[in-house]
Amino acid sequence: MRGIRATVSPARRNVLAAVLALAAAVLAAVAGVPRERAAADAATNGSFFFGNTAGTPVTTLAVTEGQAACINIHRGGGTAGSQQVRVDRTSGSAADVSGFGSMYVSFSAGQVNRTIDFPGGIGSCLLTVDNSTNDGPRTVEFKIKEVVGGGAIGTDNTFTLTILDNDGAGTLQFAQATYTVSEGAGTARIAVTRTNGSTGAVSVDCSTIGGGTATAGSDYTAVTSQTLNWMNGEVGTQFCTVPILQDTLVEGPETVNLQLSNPGGGATLGTPNAAVLTILDDDGTGSIQFTSATYTGTEAGGAITITVSRTGGTNGR
């Protein structure tokens, strides 16, 4: 059996090609309508995203449980018309955020900032729940899902809230990684903090360790396992004290390494748990410099005072 081959005339081929081209153009135009409409909506009614009141995107926040989390939604672009912005909780427990699941945040015409105010009224923030469980940090995520009223959803439309636990014993750490003291001060006070929990009495040991350029016995007195204590319910700062020894040697700044160890009462070591103390020498003649690179006066003002300072040593004239 022979096959049948259809023959299409050149004229019909041209007509068919024109029809296909027209169909493709129509499809392309239809596909572009949502994008053009979204751009027009944003220009007129605004684009809504998580950001601060100045319009800088902000998509993360950490608060301790029981505190209010002020999560701001910013309206960029146009400000015409009233808008309803729907925000959904997309992950995390509703129990941590007062039962929040979904809500519409209302914007009036011309309004550019609103916080998620739940369960309170307008102008409040999202209330996190202070439980009595030692459950560590938790995260809750939110997403802008819909804008009713002609506005558009902006790019930064997801937000992560971290809720820090306050029911454990907490973490113990240096308040900062570096400290400075003058050789003539007599004592260096090194701040150590307790955060993220206050249950029970806790303690930690503070020690000077080797590796620095200062010499124990001549530049400072070594500290071995100086114990710092916090009572049940107490947070904040305790101080590790390091005796500083005065000498008459011109030796420049020298360093002492410090270490926290042996956390007690269920507390854990936080960061930083190592620090560096710099002892500034005061035995040299010092350095002389202007206190400012520029000074200003007026023609009729008379004399101009130019201040020069001496630092780093006071020996000699």
C-alpha cells in the first residue's frame, strides 16, 4: 500500500505562517499583562515588603520570649488607596506568638509603615509568649501572601523571628573580646555576662593564661580560677579582676590572654569565652600630637586655641 503525501501550496504556507506568528504575538502579549499590571500596581498603590521605617529591607529579628517583636511592613512606590496586606505564619509554633496564624495588616492611603500588631491594637507589636519550658531558641517564619486593594508584593516578603529562651540556666561569656587598661590603673576589671536564661545559681571560672606578651609577676599578677557567681534569677554582669603591676620600663603595650572555664549550675559557655587584655605602658616620654587635624576661627575672633596632647607616657620634659 502506497503512502499518501499532501502537498501544500506556497500561498497556503505563507498564510499558515502568518497565522502562527499572530498567535505567538497574542500569547506573548497576554503573558506580559500580569508583569505590566504588577508594575503599574506598585507604581500607584505600592509594593509591600518587610523593612524598617526608612525602607531598608529587614527580614530577621531576635527577641527573648515574653518580649514584643516589632516586625515592620514597609510600603514602597505609590501610596494611593487603602490596602490590606495578608501575612501568614508559614513555620514555627503558634503557641510562641500568641496563637498567630494569619492576619490582614491595614494601610490607609498615604501610609507607608505598619507593624504586625497581634494580639494587641494598632501601633503595638507581635507579642511572644514567655513559657516555663527550657526549650532553647525557636524560629517562626512569616510571609506576605496577598495584597488586597491594588498593591503588589515586594521582593523581601519573608521574615524569620528567633525567640530566645529564658528558662534555662543561661550562657556565660566575656562582654567583649578585647579590653584595655593603663599600667598605672592598678586593676583591670573584665566584664563577664549571663544571658539567655536566669534559672538557678550559676558560676564560671576566669583565669589568665599563657601566650600573651606581658609577664606574670612583673606586668600583672596571674589569676587562676577566679570564680564569678550569679544567684537564681540574676542576669547581667560580674567582673573578673586582674591586678596590674607598675614598673619603670619603657616596653610599649603588652597583652594578657584570658579564658573562661568550668561553668556551673547548668550554664554553658557562650561566645566569646576567650579575651585579650592590653596593658598600655606609661613609662616612656609619650607621643605628642594635635588633638584635631583641622581648626576653625574667624577674622574678628582674635586668637585661635590649637590643642596639643601627650599620650602613652609622661616621663621627662
